[in-house]
Amino acid sequence: MAQPSIFTAATIIISLAAFFGFCNYKFLKLPHTIGLVIISLFTSLGVLGVDSIAPSLGIETAVTGFVTGIDFYELLMEGMLSFLLFAGALHINLNDLIEKKWAIGSLATLGVLISTFLVGLTIWGLSNLIGLNIPFIWCLVFGALITPTDPVAVLGILKTVKIPKPLKTKIAGESLFNDGVGIVVFLIIVSLAISLTDPTGQSITPTVADVIKLFVQEALGGAALGFIAGWIAYRILKTVNEHNLEVLITLALVMGTYCIAIAAHLSGPIAVVIAGLLIGNHGKNFAMGETTRDHVTKFWSLLDEIMNSVLFLLIGFEILSLTWSGQIVTFALIAIPITVIARFISVSIPLSLLKLKQEFTKGTIPVLAWGGLRGGISVALALSLPDGPSKPIILAATYAVVVFSIVIQGLTVKQVIQLALGKTANNSK
């Protein structure tokens, strides 16, 4: 079956997102993105059920062909992610972020490393226990790709709950930065895994110096690029007083910055976050009039909602592209509590160290741990792995953790916040 054109595929996806969104609004009444995941997931299961009853119809083949024909990694990591991160960063107060810099920085660096190795080590033991025998290095790869909290999922949930401002800043700030750091860690471990498992023996094992160089280049280089690009856009915006043109300038900033980052092997996510923080604070306050601020805010809010809808719809349908077996299902289900526990530990250690010098809102650790949702970034990274015996297992486990995170954690995070914070959550604005 021939793949539909880009326009036809986009039409199908947007139409389904609108229809499922309407069904959720009228009947399920769940948060929009969670509702889309649940409906698309059950639709996928329905397709599998119909195909098992009437395989001659070829429904599963057609739908699976359409889903697998979409390069989820390219769509998200080289397309949608830049817009989603910029839209999220626009609404973050830079002064609040700087005030909480040590907590956010420690969670986005030390926390990411702790979680990566905890998950990798535990998953390695589990795989040996149930007979899957995944190499340790590929278990670390899984730890790296499942560790970053998804800013798209996290920021979407934060819109639906009341939470003290300092804690909200920590959650939002961590989610914006730890995905950039997590992706860099993922790239480093994957390059090491490929060099160790390449049967031709042609790959070169990265040295410690190579790892440090890559981290500095990706993370710090991306931050520098984002600041320079954001500053240039800010100076241009100061000379313009035409809201449509200024919206177009912000759009060009995002696309240009991300393209340059990819070409220069810098961290695109970190670059657009830095640019978004600069425009969302200095740009809005000193380079835009009231009319422009209103148009920029509404434009990026609308774009954010549309892309969120598409992303979470596709997450639900990705189950059709996975390989399942009894062992893989067992592995995937056990991976869920492992990642949750590792998240709790990786949040507890950095914040416990910082508690020696500063006070935190009561209930900060459980809220940060349970509110750190995984999403499309983890699925995209898993799909980008080279083909091999470990990939189907890692992909299935990733999908299970992401769906649990979005649906179960997403639907209960409000109750966890209220339980952990008590009156503080109910009375916050």
C-alpha cells in the first residue's frame, strides 16, 4: 500500500485529533492530552481486535502501515519539539528560574545521571532474571532515554492544577532543561553501545575526553547559540512595531536556531529553551507593545495546543508498531515501578543535599517525583535506536512507562499534590 502524501497524512492526523478531542470533551471530560492518548490507545486495541476477528479486511495492515510510515523521531525531535519547548519557555519567569537555579540545575544534571544508572543497573538484573539477557550497555541506554521528564507532558499538566509558585518553577524548569541534558547523555551512551557491539569491529570506543567534549559541545554550545540567537531577535524586535511581523520573527527564531543547532551538532532543545526564556522575559517586557505581546502569546499558545494534540494522538497509536511477547510484556510491566522508584531516588538525593543550605516547600520531593511525567521524547529516542535484538524490548518497555506516566500519573498528580502539600496547594494562586 502506497504511503499517503504529507498533506493527506496531516489531514488524517489533525482530523482524528479534532474528533477524539471532541469525544473527550463531550464524554470522558479528561485533560485534553490524556484523553487523546486514552482514546487513540483504545482505538488501536480495537483495530487489533477487529483484525483478529476478520483478518481478511486488512484493517490492521492498513493502519499499522500508516503509523509506521510516520517517522516519529524526525517528526518530534527535528520538527515539533522546537516549537513546543519555545512555547513552554515563553511563559517561564526568568527571575523565578534564576532564584531556583541550584535546585533546577542539580535535578537536570546529577538527577539525570543518578536515574540513568539506577534504571540501567536494575533493568539489567531484571532482564537476566526473566531470560532476556539484555547487554548492560543497552540497559543504560534505556535508562538514559526514559530518565528525562517530558516538558510537553509536564507543562500541560501544570496548567490543570494549583501549586505553589516556587515548586511550580522547579517542576517546569527541570522539565525544560533535563530533556536537553538527557538527550546528550543518551547520545553518549548510544555511541558507546554501538562501538562495543559492532560486529565489524570498525567502531571506535569513545574516551573520557570524547565524552566530556561532546557534553560541553552539545549542552554549553546549545546554550550559547540560544542566547546569541535570542539576543539578535530581541534587538530586531525592539526596532519593529508591527505585530504580525513580530510573530513571524519569533517563528523564524525557533526554526533557524534549531536548524543551526542540528547542523552544528549542538543541543537544539537547550538552544530554543534559552532563546524562549530571553524572548519571553526581556523580549515581551522591553521589545513588544501590548498588542504584539497579546498576539505572540495567543499564537504560541494555539500552536502549542495543536502540536500537543498531534503528539499525544500519535503516542496512543504507536502501540501498533511494537512487538509483544510474554517475556516482553513482563519486562515492560516491571519496568514501570523501577522507573518510578528511580525517579524518586534521583530527586531525593540532589534536593536532600541542597536542604543543608536552603528550605524547600513541604512535599517538594514526592510532588517532583510523581509529577515528572515521561512522554513523546522517550518514545522518539527509543524509535531512533539502531535495529538489533534489544530494540523491540526497549521500545516496548519505553511505551509502557510513557503510557503509565501520562495516564496514571497524569490523572493522579492533582491528588498527590493535594496530599503532599495540603492547604498550601489548595490556597495557592
